[in-house]
Amino acid sequence: MVHGRAQILNFLILVWLMKHFLYKPIRRAIDEREKRIATEVADADKKKNDALKESEEFKRKNEEFDRQRPRYSLKRRTRRKPSVRSSSMKRRRRPMP
């Protein structure tokens, strides 16, 4: 009977040692990793939302530019002065020998 009690005592000591030196550090490392991953996921979501906002802003500005572009090109055409060069001033190409 003494032999059985010693085995039970040894087993309980082994369980306590494993819990203290193995389970707690591993559990702590897993918890830290989960926190780090949660932080990285939250950061990635924030960056994704920022990128979507900037993309929408870019699209809006691009559409606005496209709406205004014909007006700009029309203004540019009307502002140009007609060419004053006469036919005598133009360069003439010489035929190749």
C-alpha cells in the first residue's frame, strides 16, 4: 500500500511541475500571440478602410476632372492665337538625292 501512495504522490508532483513549468509559459506565449495577431488584424482593417477612402476620393476627383476637362480644352482652344506664318516663311523639304 505504501508503494501505491508513493506513486500517487509522485504523479501529483509531476502534474504540478508540468503545470507550473510547461503549461503556464506555453499558455502565456499563446495569449501574447493572440493579442499580437488581433492588433495586426485591427491595424490591417484600419489601413484597408483608409485605402478605400482614398480610392473613393481619387475616383471622385478624377470624375470631377473629367467633367471639367472639356471646358478647359475649349478655353485653351479659344485662347490660342492664330498662326501668322506665311507660306514663304514655312520650311520646305528638299527632295532626297
